[in-house]
Amino acid sequence: MIYNLDHNIPFERNKDSFNYTYKKKQRKYYPDFKQDDVYIEIKGYMTEGDRQKFKQFSGKLKVLFQKDLACQFEYVCEKYGV
């Protein structure tokens, strides 16, 4: 979020929910953010439940891990010391 705000990259907090089934139960999934028509999920690690909800997701989804955000984390640490 900080990187996008500092670089005027538009995004919004996602409020949409999506149904998926895992272990025979109906569940809801809320991706983290939305950029235009792409939903963005930030993940620290992947579980079997994550794999199932991503597999069943019908929209455009971009899943980002720490390695994918290395430049953004480096920028924030250098600029803000955190």
C-alpha cells in the first residue's frame, strides 16, 4: 500500500466476496485489493485451502508473494526504516 500511495499507483481495498467450496463446505473469499479489473492477493505462504479458492476463482487474480514484492519492500524500508 505504501509503495503504491507514494508512487500514485491507483488501487482500492477490495470489498467483493466470492464463493468457493473447500472440504465440502461453502466459504467466502475476499481478495486483498483491486486494481482496475484485476484482484490482487498478497500471500506469505500457500496452503491447500488457498490453492482451492484460487482454482475456483472466476475473475482475474494476481497472487503476489514476498519475492514478487522485494523492490516494494526495499523501497519502504529505505524510505521509512521499517
